[in-house]
Amino acid sequence: MPKKEPKAPTFEEALNELESLVETLEQGDLTLEESLKSFERGVSLTRTCQKALIEAEQKIQILSDQRIDAEPEPFERDK
């Protein structure tokens, strides 16, 4: 049976978890291994937030286009 991919967090969920991780790391009570795992998770959450913000910005640009004949166009994000 294939393993299900965990559902990606929403922007708000990712941001809240990221804030919590930062607070935990700032306390300095974690081991080096725990700190590295938290940092790795933080990088992943940051990327999730950045992707959501880029997509939102692109949607706003499409919706704000003042040309009468403007149509939404699919976009590909650089990786």
C-alpha cells in the first residue's frame, strides 16, 4: 500500500508553525540534533510560505490587469 503524502499546510498554518519553531529555537533548550531538525522544518515551512505568496501575487497581477481583452494565463514557477 503506497504511503500517502502529508497534506501541505495552508499559508496560515505554515506561518504559525514557523513562528512556534523560532520561539522554541530562541529558547536554546534543544539538543543540536533537535535544533537541526527544527531548522530543516523551518526551511520547508518558509518555502511553503514563499510559494503561497508568489502565487497570490501572480493572481493579483492577473486580476489587476486593466486591459479589456486580458485573460488569465497559466504560469510556471522556476524551481
